[in-house]
Amino acid sequence: MKKVLGLTILVVVGLLMGSAAFAQETIDISVRCVGGEIDRWRCENFAAVEEQVEAELGISLNLTLTHDAKAWADYKNEFLLAAQAGEAPDIILSGHEDVGAWAPAGFIIPLDDLIAQHSEFEDIVPTLWESQSWDGQVWAIPQDSEARPIFFSRLLLADLGWSEEEIASLPERVRMGEFTFEDMIATAEQAVAEGVVESGYGFYHRPSIGFDWLPYYLGHGGEIMIEDGTLVFDTEAALGAYELIASFAARGVTRPDMIGYDWTQMYTEVAPADQVLFYQGGTWQWADWAVNYIADLGGNDYLLENMGLMLFPAMTEEEGPLTLTHPLSYMISSSSEHPEVAMALLAAVTTVEANNRHAIESFHLGILNAQVEAEPYKSHPVLSTAHYMLDYTRSAPNHPSYSAWANAYWLGITAAHTGEATPEEAVQLAVETLQNELGDGITIR
Amino acid sequence: MHCAPTATGTFLGMGMAAVTTTQSKRTSSGRPNLTAYLFLMPAVVLVVLFFLIPTILVLYISMTNLTSANFTADIAQMEFIGFANFTTLFNDQFAQKILFNTLFYVLVTMAIFNVGASLFVSLLTTHINRRASFVFRALWLLPRITAGTVYIMMWRRMIADPPFGILNQALGAVGGTPITGSEYVWTFVVIVNGMIGMSFGMVIFTAAIESISKDIMNAALVDGSTMLQRIRYIILPLLRWPLLFVISYQTLSLLTSYEQILLLTNGGPGLYQTEVWALTAYHRALSNYFGNAQWGYGSAFAVVLVVIGVLLAALYMRVFRFRDLVAEPKIETL
């Protein structure tokens, strides 16, 4: 009888101990991502690393991943309202510029201490960190990066009489500052004059508001924010930018109605590389063109044969060539009850393997130095050759009033481009708008 | 069986003298009719909840510096800055242009389509075969019942710049000169919006015309009146109430409408060429490309719109002598 009792106690105790050992805390983590189908890895990477993180932390994860192609303004407002209600997702993916608004509002948390606990972040391309910071702290982790380069048509340059060697060396000559922005516009002018392209088809730029206009200001030595966090509008740099932008249509290389031009229409003309000589765009557009615009011509292979990409050629000798990146970033919301777990997940997706999945499928540049040496990124004909651009990249600052700055700058661009104002008047328009809206919050130089 | 008089002063089974007595009692006592107020309560609650409170909230938010960077839903936490947003708004060098755009858009669209064309279609379809008129009116309703985004996408494809665009391809086929959307941007904005707004007036006017007593029309016919004379001297005077309603409603509707313009031109091309006031409020408060939405400043734009709308509604009521229109029939005040 004693034996039976002893055995029973042993079994019960054993079962209790065993269940305690195996009982794992289940932690709910929600992740909100945005983008098209080709950007699916922004969210799906978390599912791919779920087991790994569970094993590392000894926990059970219950992930809720939400990914859709919602419009930016709606997407950001959704987070804003959810954060205010205390129901924000643990991890939110958004443009890095939102750090400038969401950090001071208290909707996201600073990550410096958490970053220090994970070695994965050490390999992130150093130039990307600036775009993740505000007020001396890091608030976000880069999810992807890109170069916003100038695409050139090999086909049309050949028609213009360029040798294969000259075409192949163009990106390097731009990088070395030997082929300047003025050279590019002059080439486009020549292409129009010689009938290689129609008037207005020498150089296409972005047809709407966006970050792509910053290189013109930065390329003329303009500063947006100085070290103490004050916003600056440099009238000399802005004048240089506006004069250059106004000259595109005046010299016949850009169509006068380029601002407001239909995106689809523009891609239809740019992607075959037989109508537009130079185009200012983004690396991710390559994937879109290959699938949606020129699949019948050969898709990616056709583009590789007929299209090339280079940095923004130097607008001034001092600033040299440049490009712009607008990294999307993961942020941890202040509503998160498990920021350490969220951070462990972020560390797990900030690896060569995970980020390559996204980079390869969506034609975004990598965020880690090691990616350039790893397959399949290494052998990717576009990404591997464009990765060097990250060394020349600049980005918009994270500042609560950056949107007012950028809107005023855009106002001047529109005025100068359409000819509704001279470049000097366009500068004045921007200055008056900034002073009216920001008052003492802006320094006009 | 005793029959109580109804709230309107009419009743069943009693003579005219009793009506007069009841009417007299109701007006002379001066006591509030609690039953009437009770009947009004549901409507009052809805108006307060969905019209008055939001207006007060927008007015208050317009006096705060609420942005995405200090966003809060707690009114007590919003920073009150008085009329600073309005000062910024009135100092905005493009506010005047946007206001002019708005007035131009409202007046032209309403004159040509929302009142002009809808009245024309109503008069036309009430003077033709009844079955044909149904078909015709149903066709004019299509822009209204088509999903807004689909409708605008169709227009965008239709008026796309050469060599694209159905319009340009048609022009090309007959040897015409191609046109670009930016050249005729206001024409297209007015047409696209007008085609949608027209159906509203058409339905109201048609119903009003068809409810005109046949006796009056027959009397006019016996007197040898022409169709134009009947329209001028019978139909149009009797449409004063529907006209006031359509003009007032459509003015407010056009003042606050921006969805089609947003999808068609987004206020461009160039410097606010087709930007209207409501679109600016939307751009500022809800759709800032660079993220930091200015809820307070955007609300200031909305408040100005409310003020303009109220002033215009008051003006219309005065011009159309609203009191006379809603006066009780003289037969009941004898």
C-alpha cells in the first residue's frame, strides 16, 4: 500500500513539475505593415522567424500580422488613432519621417537600450541610422532602403552615338564627378536636337510631391536641419534648385506638363527605354516595370540590356554626386506590453537571410553591409551594382515641422516648373509660406 | 365617440368652426405644446449629436495647435491657441486664390448643371412620352449611382493626354487637334462634378412639375398659352420652393465636396489651379504627404467653410422669402 501511495505521489509530483517546465507564457505581438504584394516579406518575415524567437526566449508567440496596400495618409491616421486609444500594434512599419511626429507625441518608444542588447543591428549601413533618430535617440530600425537614382536608356544613348564603353562607364563617371548634372541635361538637349527623342522626352522627373525633390536642394548645398534641431531654409540652395528645375522645360528636355503627369502613362513611356533618355526614379520601380509594363518585351532581361542606373550627377563641385533614400522603418509603439519581445523579433528579421527575401522580391536595397557579399543579393544584377549608392545617400530629417518645410519647398518647385513664378519669386513664395506657418520655428538663410 | 383635434389643428368628424376654435386656443394660450416637443425630440437629439456637437468640436479644434506630433483625442489636453490658426490662414498667400476657385467652382457648376441642366432635363422629360422620360432620367442618374472612384477613373482614361485618352483618339480619328487635360482642367472639373450633381435637381424638379395641378395646366391650354408661356408663367413660379431647396442644398453640397477633384486633379496642376477650400482642409488635416497632419489648422479651414455656408443659406432664404414659403395656408388662419 505504501508503495502504491509513494508511486502515486511520485507520478503526481512528476506530472506537476513536468507541466510547469513545459508551460510557456503565450505572448501576443501584433505587427502592422504596408505595401503591395511584392512587399509581403515586410510582415511575413516575422512568421518565418517566429519559432526561432520562441526558442530563444522560451516563450510561445501569438503573432498577428496585418499587411495591406492602404494609402499612406490613411495608414498613418489609422496608427495615430489606434495609438491614442492605446490599441496600437506592437510593431508598426512606416516612413522614417514619422519618427519626427510620433516620437514627440509619445506614440513610439526610444530603442537605444534595446538595440544594445542585439548584435544583429551592428551591421546596419551606418548612413541609415541618421534617418532613424530624433532628439539624440534612435526610435526606429530600418526595414529596407533604396536609392533614388537616375535611370538612363542604353538604347537611346547608343542612338546618340555613344560607344558601348562610354555607356558602360557612365555610372562610374558620375560617381567620380566627371559627368555632371549639367552634362546630363546637355546630353538630353542634344538628343532632342538630333531627333533621338521627342521634345520633352530627354529627362523625366517625379510628376508629384515627394521626397525625390530633395536632391536638387541638397545638391546645391542646402541644409534642412542643423545640429540643434532647428529647421533651416537656405535661399541660395533653393534658388539653385528652382533655377535648375525651371530650366528643364525651358530647355525642351522635359515636358512642361510633367508635374501632374499620370504615373501609369509615365511608366508606359519610360519602361521600354525607347522614348525617354533619362528618368529620375527609384530602384523598386524596376520590379514593377519588368512585370507590369514590359513583360512582353522580355521583362527583367530586357531592362538589364537596355536600362542603366546612376547616382544623381553632381550639381555643384562641393556637394558632388548623391542620391536619396527613404527607408521604411519598424517602430515599437508605446502601447506594446512586451517591447523586449518585439525587439527580439526585429533583431531576428534584421538578418541577411530575412532582409534578402524582401530586397530580392521588391528590388529594394539591403540595409546590412553583409548583404552585398551574400547570395542571392550578390549576384543580383541590379541590387548588387546599386548597393554602393548607399554611401552617397541622404535622407530627410525627422522633425515635427518637416512636413511644413517640405510643402513650402514643393510650392516653390511647382511655381518655378510651371513658369507661374520666376525662380526668385518661387524662393520668395516658399519663404513667406514658411514664415507664415512656422514663425520662429524656421531660420531663413 | 369623441375625436380629439390633431397637433396640426385638423381633425376628423368635426366642422370648420371647431377647427378655428382649436387653432385659436393653441395660439392664444402661449403654453408650450409638450406633445409637439416630445415628437421633435428624436430629431433634436440627432441634430445635436451629429450636427451641433461636431461643429462645436471642429470650432474648438480650430483654436488648438493639434497636429500628429501632439495628437490627442482628449479635448482637455489640446493646447488652446485662440485665433492663431485663422491668422495664419488669412495670411496665407494662396487663401484668396483657393477661395476664388471655390466660389467659381460652386457657382459655375450649380448654374450650368445642378440647377440649369437639371431644370432643363426635368422640363424636357415632363413634356415627352412618359416611358421615354423614365429611360432618359434613368440614364442621367448613372453618374450618381456609379462608384465615385470608378467614375473618376473612367473620366481620367477618357481625357488622358495624347496619345492616350478616348477623347484624343476620337479627335485624332476625325483629324482634330489633340487636347491635354491641363489645358481644360476647369472645364473637366465642372463637367465631372456637374454630371453627378445634376440628377438631384432633376428628381426634385420633375416631382414638383408633375405635382402641379392638371386643372391649372388645362386652364392655361384653354386660354391658348404656348409651352414656353406655361413654363414661364405657371411652372417656374410654382417651382420657387424646390428651387430654393435645390440651390441651398447644392451650394452647401458643392462647397464641401472635394472627392472628385481630389481624384481627378488633386488640386493641380500648377499652383492650386483647381484647389478648393474643402480640399485644402482635407489636405491639411488628413492627408499630409509628409505625415505630420495639421488637424488644428485644417479645422480652421473647415470652420471658414461652415461660416460661408451658413451666410449663403441665410441669403437664399431671404432672397426666396422663406417665411412666405413656409407660412401656413391662409384658409387655416382665417
